[in-house]
Amino acid sequence: MHDQNIKGEKRMVIQEKKRSGRVSSFVLDTLHVIVGILIVILAVLAFLNPDENRILFPAIFLLAALLNFANGYDRFHNNRGKKKKRFAGAALMTAGVGLFLLCVVSALTIWWG
């Protein structure tokens, strides 16, 4: 009787992990769609009239940084024990930090350049 209770508890923990993984995947997919649409819209506006819309370039870099950092965090967090995938997640987060720095530099050159 006690062994069945332990097996039931393990099954519930596994089901919770699968459910939270699906929620995480849904949130990440939703983020991809929303940020992707925003990046495309901002990029079209920025390239149609770059002189008037140059402030959009830092926003594009910021959205790209957000997307890379979210992807990297998800890959790093969900792949415990898998060194190559965790390394890829760390690389994506590093790229996100680099894009954020590019956003800051771009904004500074626009405002004070």
C-alpha cells in the first residue's frame, strides 16, 4: 500500500513537470510571436524613413535582446545535466546582453550624437 502511494506521488510530480513545461513553452511561443511582429513593424518603419524614425533602432535592439535572453534562459533552465544545451543557453543569454549593450550605445549616439 505504501509503495503504491509513493508511485502515485512520483507520477504526480512528473505530470506537474510536463504541465509546467507546456506552460513555459506556450509563454515562450507567445513571446516569439508578439516580439517578432513588433520587430518587423518597427524595422519597416525605421527603414522607410530612417532620419525621422532613428529612435526605433534602439527599440529593435532591445526587443532582440529580450528575445535572445528569454530563449537562453529557457534553454539553460530546462536542460539540467545537458552541458551542450546549457552552454548554448548561456551563449544565447550572452548574445542578449550584447544586443542590450548595442541598444544602449545606439540610444546614446542618437540622443547625444
